[in-house]
Amino acid sequence: MVEDAPAQLGAQQVVEFGVETEAGHGLRKGRPPTAIVPLPGAGRSDVASSSLAGGIVMEVAGPVTRAARRRRKPTASEWLAFAFVRDAPHMPNGQYLGIETAPVEPWPHQRIVARRLVDGWPLSWMLCDEVGLGKTIEAGLALRALRLSGFVERVLIAAPASLAVQWQREMADKFLLPFSRALGGARVRHAVLLPGEEERPATSLFAPDLAIVSTGLLTRDERQADLKDAAGWDVVLLDEAHCARRSNPTGWALRPPRWTRLYRVARDVLRGRAASLWLATATPMQLEPIEAIDLAALTRRLGPFGSVPQVALAWYALLGKLREGRDLDPLEWRFVARAAHHVLRLDPATSGFVERTLLRGRGHRSLVRWLATIESDRRPPPRSARKAVMRLLFAVAPLSRAMLRHDRGLLRKYGEQGRLPGHLPVREVHLPAIRLTVDEKAVYDLFAPYCRALAAHVSAHARQRIAVGFMLSFFDLRFASSYKAIHDTLERRRDKVRAALAGRLPELPADEDEWEDRVHDEADAPDEALVGAGLQLRSKADLEWEIDQLDILLERLAPLAQRPSAKVRVVLQILRDRRSPDGRVRQTVVFTRFYDTLVDLQGWIERSTPPVRLGVFAGPRCAWTDEANAWRGSNREEVKRRFVAGDIDVLLCTDAAAEGLNLQSADLLVNFDLPWNPMKLEQRIGRIDRIGQRHGTVHVANLAYPGTVEEEVHVRLQQRIQGAAGTVGAQPVVVLPVRPGDLRRLASGELTPDQLETLVSERLRQAQERAESMTPGADELYALYRDLDGELAANPLPITLEQLFGVLAGSAYLKGLGCEVIGTPLGDALLVKGVPGCKPCLLTVARALYEHGLNERDEPLRFATWGEPAFDALVAHVL
């Protein structure tokens, strides 16, 4: 290897000879690997008589003479240097060159994850870093490294249609991987970015070696034959993999799973045709732990924990006992100890990482001794080792073996060390007191008896009872969303009851799971089937009773629908408080679940004085108001651009349209109503809480009516977050840890906001302590990865970026053709000109220069590394 070489390899000599590669990797693409040995001048004469005398001994580079400048072909030493550059990824340790020579500089944890993916290939993994920690970067670095070194040729990336373009652009710009993106339509064709942008016809969506296909196209019935006939893949990466799940996770043990189409395709087709499956998601668990287990089972790395989910969940139940400070009985200790012992013995990917992280340092000697005596000594571990044991048991837990995950605490640590490209804000979550008026409380109290009576009326029929139960849950959500929403819903319900009286009955969904799906559907508009539930097998008198009840409710709701609700009043007050002297409102994002609630809120804001510059970002409509407060119809990209540019003060959004939004110019997000899914809440908050946020603190206001279904939603959100923390690791704060009754005590004045804040702060502290008892904290992880970085540096690569640039810049042949080095404050660039077959351009390995650009030059600036067409063409020309 080239060790301690100057920027230009200099007057060194090298020996090229065949050597064996690292164990388990073998020869790549039939090309024998090459070892490069620097030879000091005093030892040159020894080469001929050494055992390496059969090798090729040549001078790599020497001083540039006038004759060399006039020469029109490279010297033998230059040819050898460029051949070395070409073949470096196939040399020992060359499999990491794709990571270390990419245009993007990885953070320490990204480098560790990418190397684990490379070292472990063809193992399958779950890439589950929280939003903002760079799952795309990790995957791209690993794919680049595996492809350059010859381990991987065919890769398929399946991503939601809204993210497919972004994936292709990042693979091209940051990793120089020429992915082809499948386009929709009758003709099969692909969009290509490298070496130039174009569309290409194809015989199959899956024909290109590097292909990106939307999950929508991937799962269509008419594409399945094409998918099954396609050649296999070395890696299949499934983005937003949490969409591959069972649609009925609640009460999963009592009913057979209803798999989504994406899960079935991943399990039945992709898994068998991919050497390695990478599942990327920040939220592996949506509602229940079984969802994460299902996803991990696709990796085929869990053994009995994957085939029998109850065993995996039993493991986490025992971890839960330890987190709560309880002890395990002797049989339970033996179970977890033996399982840990077998994982460390039979899973080298897990054991290797555990040994490098958890089993190092003096404090873990007692843990090592306990592990060594597991089979002969059945006693539980000593108290001094309990914390280390808990971390070990979490590290070898079913999900941890297949999942690579880091949380935002590590990002914050990077920020403290000045390693973030932008600012990372502090997140503060608020729970404003919502107080119902006497009239509002009276209507809600009237609504509850209607729900109970209707449930009683259909109780004799099981299917009816289930359907009505889901419908009433939906009505509760609509009532909490807005009075206009519930008023319109009850009007539609009355119309359907009248239609049933006339003999026109609506068609029912097929089964109970479909009703549940409809309640939790994230569409902008309410589901009409839910509104018509429970109308079969009802008597005429029964239906007439319901119409009478609905008439009473609608009569009482009508005046409320003409007044701002308690939530609307809170939002209007927030906007008044954020108004500046010039009349503008500090930028705010408001999320609602339903589009009609958004329209109702929009109307109340528009009627406020003075007017507010509004924007709407929803499935049915994207629009914004100009300086004259006139509405302008628009598209997603323009609304987003205008908000970030400051043309919009308040942006009203629905969940269905929020994917991919980047709104870091706002410092407040209001959740007007709460989704059942805590991960959906985190996705909302992630629109403003991200790297590059312009404000030091971002605020999240969660609005919830006390004493209503929303209080239950709030409490259940917190319970699900706690469940996720015990299964997949620490979770971000999306709701405050309130308990049943806290909201009502706050609304009644029994509990002051300051008192609630004190209670919540203590609960958050306890949750943080429990999380850190299971996994290393941010400080520990940062120190650990810093140490691992040092260990990696001890195994040098065949060539560094600086040495690579030295070969280009020091080439007498290229200089003779007209190439020259241009110096800038951010680093040097090589002006490529006069080279046959190569268009004029600038090549650099200075990442700061590449990122900033060189605006004073007309030539395009390229990164000098493998995969860049200009670089590859230059090397090919010399050779």
C-alpha cells in the first residue's frame, strides 16, 4: 500500500504482484488484486534479488522536464500510476475507497454504518436512523463502495413515487452512481442523469443494473410477471419500509395478519431474488412492536425470534422488567443468558460489533466473566454488571441484531463539536390549555349519549356492532377536529339513514380489519363508508329514532359551527401573539388531519384582522395569498418555495400532502388535531425540526380537548412511544408524558401550566434515564465512534484523495496536453483541457470547493473520483 506518501506519489518505486484478498471476499471480477509497496531509494537494488523479482518495478513519478511537457504519450511510470488509480478499489482495503472518496464527507456514525454494510455483505439490514441522521448517505456510501470494489453489480431501489426523483438525484450528485429511474406510462422507459440527462426506452422496468422503481409501480399486478422474470439483484433497498406491514397490528395475536401488498411483494418476490435486502425507515414501529418484528423477519437473520414473534416479544417483555428495576427469576436469567451466548457465538456481525463497543474497558470485565461462565454457573450477573448486562441484552435483542439505529442526541453532540453543516434546534413541546364553553360542553355531553344508544341499538348483530364502533370512534375524531367537520359528517349520516329508510342500503366493507383501516386512513377527505355504517338489519322505527337524534344534534351544532371553536380561538390567539409591528406574523405551520377542517380554520383566520398571508398545502389544493390577499392557485413546489422565501406567514397543511416538506424557516408547528400514530406526529414535527433550522428553538403546540377522545389519543400516543422505546430504542419527544386526567385538571385550573411543566419534566427525565440504561448515550456514542475512527485509520487505504489528486496534478503527460492546476482559497482544482475525448472541466478533491463551486470559471466543476464520467474518461485516456 502507499503509506506516508506525499501529495504527488513522488520518485517512489512500486512492486505489482498478485496477493490473496481478505478472507471471505475472494477475487473480484477475475481481476487479481495488487499490493503496492513503497521502496526507499537505498533499497532499490535489493528488489531484483528478492522473492518479488518477478514483479513489475517502475518509477511512479518524477520531476517534470521540458521534454516531458512536449511528449505526447505518458511515460511507463505515469501509465503505472494511472493503472494503480484505476485498480485501487480492487486492492486490499480497497472495498472502503467508495466510502472515503465520495463527494460527501460522512459523519462518524455514517462511516461506521456504511462499513458494517460493506463488511457484512450479503447480510440484510434495517437502516433505522431517526430523521436527519442520514440513512440515504449511509446506503449510498455502502452501495458505492460495494460496486466500485466489484462485490455488487445489480441494485434495485424501491421508494415512494414522491421520493424516487430525490433518490436518483442524491445517488448521482453525492455518490456518482448512475441509477436509471423507471417512468410511468404505457411505454417502458427510464430517466437517466449520468453521464447526461436523457430518457431511454427499455424492455423491462428492471433491466438496468442500477434501477430505481417507485413502490407503486413495483406492486402493481401487471408488473409482477416482469418482476419475477427479471435477473436477481445483489442488493434491494426498500425505502419507507414501514409501509411493508400488516394492516391489522392491534390485537395481532387474536387474528390472522392482513399484509399490505408491499409486504407480500417484499416477502414473496424480492426476498428470494435479492442477495441482500436493506430496509430503510425512521419509524420501524408504527403502532405495535409486532410491526418491527415483522419487518426484521424479512432480513432472515432472527432465527426462531423471526419465525415465532411471541418469542421475540417475550424477550422485550423481560427487558421491560429490567428497565423498571425488577429482577428476573432464575429461569428467565438463564433464557436471556443462553440466548446472548449463542448470538455472540453464531452471529459474527453482531458479536464483532459488541466486542468493539460494549465489551471494552475495565468496567465490563465482570460482564465478560459472567458470559464466560453462563453454561456452568446459573447465577444472575453481579449487581456491578447489571447496567452492562442490560445494554448487552438490548444489543443482542432480535431487532438490534438486524437494525442499525441512532437518535437525534448524537446529532446534537455533532453540533457541539462543530461537525454539523447547519444549526440543529432545541425542541420544546407545549400543551396549551383548551377550555370548552358551557354550550360546547353541553353539545359534547349530548353527543355521547347518542353514541351509546346507537351502539345499544345494533348490539344484537356482531358485524353491525363492530362497524358502528369504528364509526363512532371516527365521529369522535371529527368532533374534536372541528364543529364544521362533525356538523357536515352528521348531515351526511342523516342522508344515509334516510336512504336506508327508502331501501337504498350502502355496501359494507368486507371485514373488521377494513373498518379499522378506514378509521386510520390518512386521506384528506373523510371516508364515506364509515358514515354509512350500521344501517343493515335495522327496523323502520329504529332508523326513524336515529333521524330524530341526528336532528337534535344538528340543531344544537348549527350555531356552534358558526362560531370559532375553542381550538380555533387558541390558534387565533397564537397568531395575534406572533404578529410583529409591521403586521406580518412570524412563520407558523399548522397541521390538520382533514381538509374540511383546514378550510374551516382558513376561513376563521381570513376573517381575523388584520389579514394574514396564508398558504395551503393539501391534496385537493395548493395555493397562497399575495400582498393584496388574493388567492393564487399553485403547486406543491411553488408553495414550499414561497414559504421558505418568506412570502407566506401561516401554512395550513394536511398529513396526506406533508411528505418531503422542508420548512425550516418556521419555528412553530401547531398540531390542530392529533393522529393516532406517534410516528406520523414525528413526521409532522420533522418538517421544521431539522438541520439548517434558522431558529435556536422550535416549538410544537399539541391541541387536545380535555375529557374527550382526544385526551385518550394523547395518552395512547405516549403509551405507544414508551412501547417503541423499549423495542427499537430511544424516541424523540412528540407529545408530553401526560396521564389520564391531566388535561381536565389543566382545563379546570386545578393544575397550573407551571405545575404541569414540573410534572412533565420529571417524567421526561425518568424516561431518559430508562433509555440510557438500555443503550449508550450521545456522549458515549460520540467518544466510541471517535475511537473507532482512529482504529480504522490504522488500516490505511490503497490511496487517499490527496494522493489521487497528486497523480493527476503531477502528470507531465497531462500538463503537456494543456492541463494545469488552479489554486483557490478552498483548495486546488485541475483544469482539464486539450485531452482528446475529454470535455474541458475542473477536477478537484477538495470537498469544500466542490460544495461551494467556482463561479468565476466557465468550466464545470467535477469531483475527482471513481464514477465521475470526466475522471473516468481522463484515467481511461492515459491508459
